[in-house]
Amino acid sequence: MNAMHPLSSQDIVSIWEVGLRQHPLDRALTILHAVYPDVGLQDLAALSIGQRDWHLIALYERLFGRNFSGLLHCPACGEPLEFTVDSDQIRVMHDPDEADGVLEMALDGYDLRFRPANSYDLAAILHCADVQAAQQKLFGRCLLQVSQGGMEVSPEVLPEHAVTAVDEALAARDAQADIRFDLVCPDCQHAWQAAFEVLTFLWAQISAAAQHLLYDVHILAQAYGWSERDILALSESRRRWYLEMANA
Ligand SMILES: [Zn+2]
């Protein structure tokens, strides 16, 4: 993919407006499409989840810096815990191309071909009855071929340890898809690993930025009678300056 397209104030508001009524899976694609307008939505949806998140981390850094801050509750004592993680702590792939391509493995006489999960796969398992059904369906989608002695066989014949081996190979290949970070509760010293979802942080920041921009539009439109479009087209420093005048 080419370099990221810079986002204007209008882009931030548009992403927020569209993303507000979308499922997070689509919201991630809306954000990526805004910074990679030359890449079609279908190609963005076909990125592995690790690749998708790698790009979302890069965008977060560009727009909001390297720190991801949040609030969690200790699973042992329930006390709230503020945390900040640095982007270096949660970036595990140097390059998104690391997750590209089909994997092959020979195990117990079976030849297996499989690929990491993408947004289409996660969308396909949204309405599964339970976690186990979702895992099975996801596995079935990512397993492209099972053969034995050159003959294709049903994936159902695979022994449990072969399924585990495929899962492990996929987790290693698309390492950015499942990120956890260490936390220790300062109150009870309980230590645990929390899952890191970059989209949650990025969306919270985009929402806050968009609403802040619209508030500025509200103040400046009242003060000067300018249109939303003209106000959003102002540079940050000009907007701040006029806001100070309007609030004076
Ligand atoms: Zn605790």
C-alpha cells in the first residue's frame, strides 16, 4: 500500500459520522479507506487482522502520538486502574507483509494449506451460537486445503493436535492480530494480561476529535455566521485564534 493520505478536519468528521452507525469491523475499514483511498474496501477487508491492526496503530501514532491510555478494572479486586502503553509495546510485526500469503504444513501424513483470518472471516462468525461454533467456523474458513497422499480429504479427519498446530502457526504468522499486555494492580498486586484492541483507542480519539471540531463549528458559526465547510477548512491555528476572539 502507498503512503497514508493525510486526514483533514472534514475527513475526521466524515469518518466519525459514517463510523458511528457501523459495526467495529466496518468502522476499521472506513478509517483505513480514508487514509488509503486508492485501495478498494474489498482489498482492505481481505487484509489479515494483524495487517489491519498494524495500519491502525500506524495511523494512531500519526494522529495522536505513541501513547495509548485507558482505564480497566482489576479482575481480582475490582479497583479501577489507569494505564498507558507505548506503541512499541504493542507493535509486534515490523512490516505488515510479514502476514502475507498462504502457509503450508506437513503433519502426520496430511498436507495442510491455510491463511490468517481477515475481516470477511470475522464478519462471517458474528452470528455463531457460541464461541466453539465460531472457532470451528473460523478454522474451516482459514483452512484452505487438507490432502493425504495427493488426495484432498475432509478437514474433519484432522486430529486435535493438527488443529492446534495450525492455530499456533497462524498465531505466529499474524502475530499482530492478538495483542496482550501485562498489568499489575497497585492495590492487590494481582498480575494479568489484558487484550489490546487498537480500534477501541483509535475510535475513542477520532470521536473526541470530531465532536471537538463540531463544537468549534458551533461557536464560530454563531460568532461569525460562517458555514461548517468554511470553518472546517480553517487551519488549526487560525481556528484556535478565532475561537479565542469569539470567547473573549
Ligand atoms: Zn486488584
